[in-house]
Amino acid sequence: MSENRKIISSAGLVGSFTTLSRIFGLVRDMVIARFFGASMATDAFFVAFRIPNILRRLFAEGALTVSFIPVLKEAQVKEGHAEAKRISDIVFTFLTIILAFVVITGILLAPIIVKLIAPGFTSPDKYELTVYLTRIIFPYIFLICIVAFAMGVLNSVGRFAAPAAAPVLLNISIIFSAIALSPLFDQPVVALSVGVLAGGVLQVLLQIPSMKKEGYLPSISFDFKHPALKKLLLLMAPALFGIAVYQLNIFVSTIIASFLPEGSVSYLYYADRFFQLPLGIFVISLATAILPTMSDQVASNRLEDMRDSLAFSIKVIFFVTLPAAAGLYAVSIPVFSLFFQRGEFDYSTTVKTAQALQFYAVGLWAIGGVKIIVPAFYAMQDMKTPVKAAFFAFIANIVLSLLLMGPLQHGGLALATSLSSLLNFVLLLLIIRKRVGAIVDRSLVLSFMRSLIASVIVAVIAGFICSMGNWEVDGMTIDKVAVLSAAIGAGMLSYFLFSFLFRSEEMTYILNVIKTKVRGRLAKD
């Protein structure tokens, strides 16, 4: 099996579990919207939940994972399993100590943290509720970082299923808590925080069988003088800021949104949830699959192969994100009307949330490109170069947010995120060319143009069909389901049809991988 085929196969596995997670995530958000709408309680919960999530993405799935996988992969290739296991134990012990300190500090300093992340929460009731929910949720950072540690270990040996399946348990836990536990609390929204904590425990338990099977079940080791730990920490330092930029963009948006009319934080949250759907299913899945492959290529001194893998992955990202962005733009009002518009979530909320989603969708392909190029630098154990591009993007996001929040309100914050991500993508393309050779060639440009033209057709067709629906009606009606289904179906069909007419290499390659896997399973049966 070729390396590109392995990347697609692994990304497909991660994407399958991510799709399942997103489905349960959608149900989760529908339940939250049904019971709480876009209110003071949801604003408080989303801010409280965002704080440990930011830390998780920075220290665990962010700086730790992207630094840990290349170091562990290098040990596996050059020194064998025993040394890799030893490094894994040292990292686990060190991580546990640091996380315990972070959790205790976070709980004690919750009032200060909330003031920093949501200074616009001036209402005493809203502020105190956010602090309380933050203290309940904060231990989740310990649990989910252990899951991220397991993800790094398992991905390095080519196992992706257990880490990818973990978020499903979190969503199920929150859904159960919202429905069954919310009546038990004076503040019903507290049940959501309890659900987050319980979901973290379930995710940790899911990783244990796979870790044991691969011989990486953690043991305690205080050998903190091991050179691999020092190397890991040196790599993490610049990686921390580099990965932090996207999260800091969200952080800045949250701060600014807290000064906008009530509900603005929730509009951005619900829009981001749908925006994250294609990112999680396609982009993150591919980025997760490609990092171990490129790390192995670098460890084996095969830079040309790494460049080819990167170029191939960018083409695939264009192929899936451009039509996804066009589709999200066209069906933004229908999806929120169908899935969320009921109870406290009225048509006015649907329109405002859809506006945020449309502006997020503009930059979907650029954000996807960033998430694919950055792992190439990490595979080369170069954490500093992405920071330079990320810094300019972060500054651009702040400036654009302040300029656009006046005329576009919360939509301006979403557009600022998209535009700053585009700047980041362009800068990274220019920099990586000097390191491994040209990535942008005639083949990649043609791939982009084919996907872009087909995607515009998708938006036109889907938008025209959606104009036939009455989206002001609350609930999930048969007419709304029929119109939205027709729009999505026609959009997908038209994209595949025009991709075929344009002789898209990416579609042909993906179909061949699927055919091979199906034939393999049939042969086994």
C-alpha cells in the first residue's frame, strides 16, 4: 500500500468516527438549544467550557501531540519499542504532575480567568454562574489531556480508532445530563458541566485496551533528565504559540463578542459547531493521519516523499473544503431553522447565527490548508517557522475584528477569523517552498480551479432549491426536511458530476481507495 493510500485510509477511519461524533454533537447542540436557547445560561456555559478546551488544544492535542509524535516516531525508527516505551512513561509522569497543578490553579483562579476571557460579563448573576461552571468543568482538562497523550502514542504506531471515537462518549454524556439531570439542579445548566466531567472519564477508559495491546500502558518514571523529554519541551515551547494562534483568534472573538448584544457569544458558538463539521471530518482527520507519515519520512531522510505527500494532501483538502464551504454558505439558514429553531431559539436567532456561519465558511479552505501545512514543519521538528506566520495572522485577526465588529457585529468577528487564516496559509506556502521545494505548481493550481468552479455551481444550485422553503416555521417539518435534503443531494450530485467532467484526479484517487477496501473486505468474506 502506497503512503498516499495509507494517508487516505487512515484519514477515512478517523473521519468515520469523527462523523459519528459530529452527529452526536449535533444532537447535543439541538438538545442544548431546545432546553436553553441562546441565553445568559448558555453564554455562561459556552465560556466556561471554552476555557479548558483552549488549554486542551494548546497543551495536549496542540503543542504536546505535534511535538510528541515526531520524537516518539524517531525513537521507534532508530532505537526500537523499548526505548519508545521508556520515553512514553517519562512523558506521562511529567504530564500528570503538570496537569494536576494546572487544574488546582484553574479552580482557585476561576474568577480572574472569567474576567479575562469574558470582560463584558458585567452582570453579577452571569459572572458568578460562569465562575461556578468553570470550576466544575476545569478537571476535564486533566482527563482530556490524558486522552490526547494516548492519541499521540497510538497514532505513532498507526492506531487511530480509539482516540477518534472518544468524543462520541463526551457528546453522549452531555446529552444524557441535559435531559436526565438538568431538572435536579436549581440552575439546570449545571447539568451540562457535570456531563462534560463524566464524559472525560469515559474517554480515558476507552483508551486503556488499545494502549495495553500495543504495549504502551503507562508506568510511572521520574527520569526527567532523559534527553528526549528535554527535546520534547524545547519543541513544545514554539509549538505552543504557533498552535495558540487559532485558539487565540477564538479567544479574542469571545472577548470582543462579550461587548456585543446578548446572544452574540452563542451565535458564534452555534455557527462554529457547524463550521467545525467539515473541519473535523475531513481536515483534522487528514492532518491526524499525515503527521505520523511525514514524521517517518523525515526520520528516514526522504524529504522528496514528504513534499509529495504534502502536495497530495493539499489537493485533497481543496477537493473537500471548497464544496463544503459553498454548501455551508448556501444552506446556513435552512440548517439552523431545521435543527435548532424551536423553543427559545427563534427565527431571528437562526438568521443571526447563519450570518456567522456564512462568514466562517469563506475561510474554510484556508484554515484547512493551514492545518495541513503546519504538520509538515512539525514533522521536520521545526516549531519556530509556523510561529512567524502565525504571529502576523494573530495581529491581523485583532485588527480586522476591531474594524469589522461595528458594521457586521458578530459576523465581522467570524470574517476576521477567515481572513487572518487566509494570510496564515499564504505565508506558510511561501515559507515551505524554501524548505522542501515548490508545493504550488500547475497541477495544484488546476486542482484548486476545478474544485472552485464546481463548488460555485454547488452554491448556486443548493441556494436556488433552498429559496423554495419556508424557514420561518419552527420545528422539523416534512417540507423543510424535503427541501434541505433536495438541496444537499443536488449539490453533492452536481459537484461529483462536474468533478468527473473536469477529470478531477482527487476524486479518481479516493474512489480507487474505496474500491480497493471494498474488494478486500469482500475477498475476506
